[in-house]
Amino acid sequence: MTLKNQHVLTASQFSEADLAAVFMYADAMQKRPDTRGLLAGRTLACVFYEPSTRTSSSFIAAMTKLGGGVIPITQGVQFSSVSKGETLEDTITTLGQYADAIVLRHPETGAVARAAAVSPVPVINAGDGIGEHPSQALLDLYTIKQETGRTENLKVAFVGDLAHGRTVHSLIRLLNRYPGNEFHLISPWLLRLDRTGGDSPLYEEVRGKVAQTYHVKAGLQEAIGAIEQADVVYMTRVQKERFIDAEGYAEVKDSCLLNPELVSCMKPSARILHPLPRVNEIPTVIDADPRAAYFRQVRAGLHVRMALLSLVLGV
Ligand code: ASP
């Protein structure tokens, strides 16, 4: 298997065989009554320099269900030697003496790759700033496959903070490789995917599949054409913590809000995904709609991360 002992840094690195293996293992994890022997005696370090609920707890749950142990540095690196001025490289080199793999989240784009360069064990990128979040993309794609029955010929509307949304950056790369997919990019102008004015390498990578771009001003109804046609509406929150000025955030924070009226225009077979956490972009009244798949997506995350750990640690 190509994932064995590999760092997981970007969604671009997965071969078709890797994706097939992750999905096959994730299916098996759901069905297997006892997974506890699979990674018995192995240890995972979970190191989070940024807040997390789902990613950290699902990796911990996944490792536990596989029978392994966890070194959790998830309650804030202020409780680790980082607060004494230790470099990322030294922290990772140290943890690599105890752990068989390291899951790392860091606020700087590229920091996880920097950590991987010195790590004696595989490093899994759990989000590097506004860069990527490849394990989230795996679970997003797995959910799309489970919910729609396919990974190709999909019209996907990406909605919200496309500039800062690392889950968007990873998922769009994965979807880009399948035939017949088309992307509808819906965001305020300030949060567009090609924020650097069309020079952004990611935008260049996927532009062949971009069917339409909407720079909404007054709300999502301006993109109703895309919402009506979409097979998947991938919602994201506006990432307040990435703004340097409060006014910039205030200007765009309510620009992409879903509401029941918009959902009623969606195809019955369409699905709403969200990497979570949500702020106000999906009112809770929508949760009961069968098209709302975001909590099923959370559940899928557990099985996909069990699959990923099994493959990287070489079951
Ligand atoms: N939980 C996701 C992430 O860490 C999405 C978000 O924070 O909005 O990227």
C-alpha cells in the first residue's frame, strides 16, 4: 500500500489506489465488530496548535477503537514545552521517539510539511493554516460517495469562505481528478478562491472544472441557479480568526447564509455538507431535512480516520 509509513500532507498525494483502499477500509471499519487488535501496542501523538473538536477527538477515538494509545497534546500547546520556546522541529523530533505517527494541526501554511521533514515517523496534516486538511477531504469525499453513490459527474457548490477554507482547498483537489465534476464557487468577492487575482495555484489547478463563480453581495439567493442544480452544497463558515481587521469580517460574515427557502429549491437528491463548526450559516431548523448530511459526515470521519491510521501504520 502506498500510504504505509507515508506522511499525509496534501490531498494531491493520494493515488486512485490510495483512495480506493481508504474507502474499502472505512467500509470494513463500520462493519467489523472488533477492531481493537489492529493497532494494539502502537501510539499516536495528537498535537494541536489550533483549536479542534472533531479532528482531534475523532483521531483519538479512531486510535482507541483500533486498540492503540494516544499522546494527546490537544488542550493547548501552552501546556507543552512550546510555551518555553521550543521549536516545532524539536517538539516533533521528540514526539517521534515515543509515537508511531503524529497528527499535527498548526496555524501556519506549510508548517506540517516542515515538521514532516524532520520527523522520524509519519506526520498527518490535520490542518495547516489556510493550506490543506487532507483527512477531512477523505471523509468529505467518502460521505459524498455514500450519500450520492458516486464521486464523478457531480455538480458541487462550494459556499462561504473559499479563501481561508482549507477543507475546501483539499476537497476541491480530490474532486478535480474525477471526470464530469463541475464546481460552482459561491462567496463574497473578498473570500473568493482565486483571491490573488487568478494567480492562485489552487485556482489554476481546478479552473478547468469551474462552471461558474458567484461573488455574492446581499446573500445566497444571488446564486440560486447553482443551489438549484447542485448535487452537493458544501457550506463553510467565515473564518473570523483569519481576519486581521474586525471590519473586514463584519462586512462578509453574513453573506452566505442558507435558509429553509433556499433548501426547498434544492433537488430532493442533493446533499448539504459542512466540515463544521457552523456559526450561523446553517440554521438548526435545516438539520431535520434528509438532505442535511453534516452529522452523518461527522460519523463517517471516525471510520475514515480509522482507515487512514490503519493504512499509514501498515495493518
Ligand atoms: N474544522 C474545519 C477546519 O479545521 C473547518 C473550520 O474550522 O471551519 O478547517
